Amino acid sequence: MLSIKRSSPALGVEVEGIDLASQLTPDQFEAIRTALLENQVLFFRDQVLTPDEQKAFGLKFGKLHIHPAPLGVLQRHPEVIVIKADETSSRIAGETWHSDVSCDAEPPMASILYLAEVPPIGGDTLFASMYAAHDALSDSMRRFLSGLTAIHDGSRNYEGRRPVSGPDHEFPRAEHPVIRTHPETGRNSLFVNRMFTTRIVQLSEHESGTILEMLFRHVENPAFQCRFAWKPGSVAFWDNRCTQHLALWDYFPHRRLGYRVTICGDQPFYRP
Ligand code: SIN
């Protein structure tokens, strides 16, 4: 149904022959949904999306998420985060491995990033499969981690930003299973990330720090990854429930500009 080209053995496919701004037929919608569940991240080229069209595409998959502390949003479109870097930037969004807003009690299920401007070279995004990371752990380590929970704290990454609601300096904080079961595929994946996860609740501080560092390094194994080289008009659509990603900032002082729409998710759970 869809023409697809695999990006790496672990995850990712490039999808051809679809205009995301158009009214998708039920078959097209189902094919995209299935491709996302099977491949964890989808890439599209040569798209032209207005904010309303990007939101309409996202809304087909669920309610849109409002970021608790965005670096920037589009005027009159609070659901559209501006992802921008140029010669004035001192930091960019997403430079550490993460799953989007995992500090929310119900973290987003997926994100859709559309880049309008890209640097002459660089600015790729790396994606990693947390199914692959989970499956590569030894049976003993998986048994040890199953049933453990960890704190994901927004203040770790959002410090210095203003929360969009609630008292100043209060960012979301949530406790989630270290191994999470995907609500649609039923597969288990590793759900801790360097950007937000601060502590495994059932371990001492020392034990937690050591195990988390081991897991953060495990997640970074290139065998679990694919790497996407953007062009103007490219779109990446990733499933936050089973992937992590990292934006490379190797193009300073050049400009990179895009827009992200994020789809609400549900409370993570673990089923052995
Ligand atoms: C993000 O959503 O974390 C940013 C990804 C990117 O800019 O490539």
C-alpha cells in the first residue's frame, strides 16, 4: 500500500507517495498507523504543511499535546512548538537522548516534526529503538528491571524556562515503569532516558545512579539507531513509547527551523 524504504535494521522507514496535507483515505491512515507501529519512526520528504495542516494530520492520531515548558510556540497555535537554532542560539531543544516529555504523567504517544529550513550540512536527528535496547539486555538484567519504577523530572531539562501553567519553576514529574509495555503492540521496551530520568525508586541513590548510567549508555549503542538527514520539507513521525531521539547541533552558526506537533499518550504500564 505505502512505498517504504528501511532506514536501518533497528527502526525507521522512509515513506513515499503520500501528501500529508491531503485528506487521507481510511486506507492511507491505516497504512501509516500500521507502518508507525511496525517501524517506530516514519520519514516523509517534500511535504508542504501549514500549521493547520500539520495539526490536522496529528489530530488523526489523537488529541494534541500542549508542551509544559516550550522554548517557543507559534502564535495562535499553542500546540505547535517552534524548533529553531541560528547564530544567536545558546542551546537547542533535544540535544540529549530522550523520549518527548517523559516527565508527564501521561507522556506523549508520538511527535511529528516538520523542518522548513535546514543548514547546508549537519543537523541530523538520531533515533533509537527502545525495543532493541530492551531485547539486547540479558535475561537476568531484564528480570531485575521488571517491576522497578523511575522518576522522570521535568526540572532536569526545563530549568530556566517558564512553565506554561502552574506556579513558577514547577515542572511535571512522574513515576513510570523502567520497562514499559507498548499499549498497541504489546512489546516491552526500555523507558528511561538521560534527559528526564533521575532515580530508580526501589534502589539506593548510589545503586540507582550506577544502574541508570549503565542503561543510558546501553541505549546509545549505534546498533539500535537510525540517523535522519533532513531536507527542507522533510517530516519525521516517531512513536515516543518505544523510541528515543537526539538532535545534533553540529551546524552552528547556521539556521535550522521547524515545527513540532505532539500527540497525547496514556499512562505507561508494564505487563510481564
Ligand atoms: C525534538 O523534538 O526533540 C527535536 C528534534 C530535532 O530537532 O531534530
